[in-house]
Amino acid sequence: MRADVHRFSLTDPSDVSGLKEAIDRGAIDPKTIVAVIGKTHGNGLVNDYTRGYLTLCLSLLIGERTGETPEAVRERVPFVFSGGVEGVLSPHYTLFTVTADEAAGAGNALAIGVAFTPAMRPSDVGRQAQIDAVAAAVRQAVAEGSIDEVHFVQVKGPAFSLAEIINDQNAGRPPVTDNPGKLMSFGRAACALGVAKALGEIPADRAVEAAVLKDLSLHSSVASISAGVEVRTNEVIVMGMGRRWSGRLAIEHTTMTDALDVASLHAMVQRLGFPSAPQIADPGRLRAAFVKCEAQRDGLVRGRPHTMLNDGDINEQRHIRGAVGAIVASVLNDTGLFVSGGAEHQGPDGGGMVALIADRAGA
């Protein structure tokens, strides 16, 4: 098998012209599309409908070209979109294809697996049911994708409006919180513990509901979790390296220990064969970048106070995405980055996971 990565700019949440043109000239067979991850123009919060709008537009286009219904496309292809492109970040989406390759097995290359959990109710979010469902889906994606070394796990979990939460509560199914924004946080946290459980990053007996948003010493080094009202299942995309896969692409990951940890970024890009330098000189080799970040909970950054958690005008996620997005973009010499806030149990407090896909040096 061979995985390929295609990144398209996004002028607005309905802009699928890049993919349409690539299909028209034969560069992409829409039947080989297995996953899409992107950043849209919205706020990334409960009322961000740009994510669902882009999902609809892409599923309509892909279905038109494959003969599938848009619903059938969405059942087989995870569309993971995160709102919020503050500062220098550029709206974009990254599309992944998988094709048969006779050379497969000859080396070690980018490998991809996807899976979906059953649909969730508001009362399932942040609870053991979500942790265990995500863990099972991660294991399924790893096995079906023949992934030998996991470097990145992207999960898109459900979010719910207040009316949906109350309806579930009135039916005798109480949520962990009736605050829609806080429920998103619980969901991201539970999904991250599910990833960590599946990959053995934490003991199974500690990946429990009681630890969600409480024991922050528990985290995954490869998990990136988003939530949105446009999905009802947990959509799981696992990427890593696989010996049964071919091609010139490789993936690496690291953990930023805090928002200023550029040393970890430099070490990672060097592992991908980029020369040691303050900034990547040949960003054309970079095919995709994924970053998780969050405002440090003690209100400090390297001993000095920040105001992100107390700002009543701008959500903390928008602050941290803009800040960390600029820092990472300055090292990678690229602004088409998937930078997502809300890193609960996704790296240490105030830090987060970073994963890069690049062409191998000399490929």
C-alpha cells in the first residue's frame, strides 16, 4: 500500500476548487480518499458551523465523482475539521489517499488506518463509554492499517448544543456537565485517555472516567483531539510508519513541553532529515503539520504570568492557537498548519503534541 498527502488552501468554507481541479486532471482518484483533516475559518467552539459546511461541500464533490451518496462518503471517510486560524495560520485542508502498490513491503513508509465508534449521546461524552470506544477504534485502525510505529492519532468527537444536552438529561441520562463548551473539553479529555489506553501509554486501570480532567499527569504523546457538532461518532485516524507500506513519505512526532519549546521542534525536523537551522529552508518537503496546544493551567509561561485564562473577550483557545501557531510556523517556514487548542491529556500541561509528515531527504 502507498499513502499520499495532498494539501489545499481554503479561501472560504465552501472552497473545494483545489480538490475538484486535482480530480479533473487525474492527480487524485476520489475513490482512494481515506481521510481529510483541515482548519476552517470559524471560532472552533460549539457554534462553529464552518466545519460542517466544508464537510458537506467535500462529501458532495467526492460523492458526485464516485457515484456514492454524500452520506456514504461520510460513513467511510473521516472529515476532521477544526475552526480557528488566528494570526498567521492559513485555512486549508489536507487530504489522504491510499492506493495499492506492488512495491509495498520493500521498506518503511507512512501508514494510515481509520475507524469509527458507534454514535454517542451527550451523556456518553467524557465518560468511560467514550474512553473505551475510542480505545477500541484506535486498536482497529492500527491493525487494519498495518501500522508498526504510531506517531499521530487524530480523533474528532461529538459536541452538542444545550437543547440536545437537556433533552438527553430529561430522558434520564445525565451529562457530566450541562455546559456545551465544557462538555467539549470533557470529550476531548476522554478521547485522549482512550488513545493512551489503546497504545499502552498509560495502564488500562488508570484510563478511567474518574481521571478525566483531574489527573493531568496522564496523557498521550501522539493524540490530537477535536470535537464538533457536525459529528455524532468518534472519527479516528491513526498515522505512523509501516513496513507493508511504500512511498517517499515519513512521519515523526514530538512533545512541546510548553508554548515556547522550539528545541523539541528543531530536534524533530532534524530527525526528518532537515538541516539544523533556525528555520526550514526547503518547506516544499513538508507535506502536513499537526499541533496541539493549550494555555498553561497555573497561569504562567516559564514563570511569568499570562492572561489567556482570564480574558472575557477572547477565548483562551484563540489566544494559544495564535501564539503557538506563529512560533511553529516560524520554525517550519509554513503557515498551512493544523494548530488546535484544547490539549487536555494531549501532552503535558501547557504543552502538546506536534506531528510532521515530510518527503524523505533526497527522495
